Amino acid sequence: MIEAKSLNIEKYTMLPNQRRERIIELLKEDGSAKVADLARLFKVTEVTIRQDLEKHEAEDLIIKEHGGAYLKNVEAQVKSFSLVHQDNLDKKEMIAEAINWATSHLLWCLTKNIIPTKTPITVSRISRFRMRI
């Protein structure tokens, strides 16, 4: 559920343009939002939120769906998200390499029966984990 704290929504009534900007910020953050949640968050009617979403859709920023909306350009959203999280990229790559190495060796040990079969680690679990990396 959407929280007002995450968007710094003050207790006073926002101007429509401010509310529409906050809706876009929220969509960038969460990817999608429901009309009912936005109405509750901004303390306006669902009709008002639908009108805001219609305006964003006319500006080609979002795609409306039944009961909600999501950003139209997900690729740009992903790029902007990945640029924000570039801190310590070298360390993150080292961690990913270490995990990859550890899972590879663990798989090898499991296939060679070096690890007892009663160990709660299975080959399929490790394979699924590696696919996510």
C-alpha cells in the first residue's frame, strides 16, 4: 500500500499540478498505483485521481488500466533507477562474483556427493538462486 510519508505529502490540500507531479514520482518509485490508494493518499475523490491519470495519459506518460495505472516508458524508468544505485558498484560486482563462485562450487560438491545428501540444500534451489543473479 502507498504511504504518505514516502512522498512527503503535507496535510494541506495540494494544487492539482503538485498532486500530478507526486503521482508521477510515485509511479517511478513503485511502477504502478491503484486509483483507490491514490485517492486515499491524496485525500481526494477517485474521480479526481482518474482525471489526473487521464491528463498523464494524454501527455503519453502513463498507461491506464482498470483501477490503476503504470508508467508507459518502463525502460526509461529502469535506466533512471539503475543510475541512482551506482554507488559502490565495484564492491557489488565483487559480491556477485563471490556468490557466483560459491554457488558453482557448491553445485559441484553436490554433484560429486561430497556434501551429505541430508543437507537441506538442493541442486534445484541453487540453480534457481543462480538464475536470479
